[in-house]
Amino acid sequence: MDVNDLRSVTTLFMFVAFLSIVVWAWKGSRREGFEDAAQLPFVDDLPAAGSQGEKQ
């Protein structure tokens, strides 16, 4: 086994890992979690302490 065989095995392993991640991400049961995560930037944060319009 030379270095080219090792490179081929590594490439094949990475391709299988990539396909596994794609299948996991496109699974129907994950849709709700991803939709919730997609809305996170639009959710209003709690106001900071002291920013209620009060004068200091």
C-alpha cells in the first residue's frame, strides 16, 4: 500500500461522509428544527438593562 492508495481511501471516506451529512440535513424530520434556526436572526432580543427610556 503506497501513498496513492491512502489518498484514494481518504477521498472515498470524505465523499461518503459528505453524502451522509447531506442525507442527514435533508431528512424530513429535521425540517422543523432548521426552520426555527432560520428565524433566529429575526427574533427580538430582550431589551438591555437601563434602556427602557429612563434618564440616568
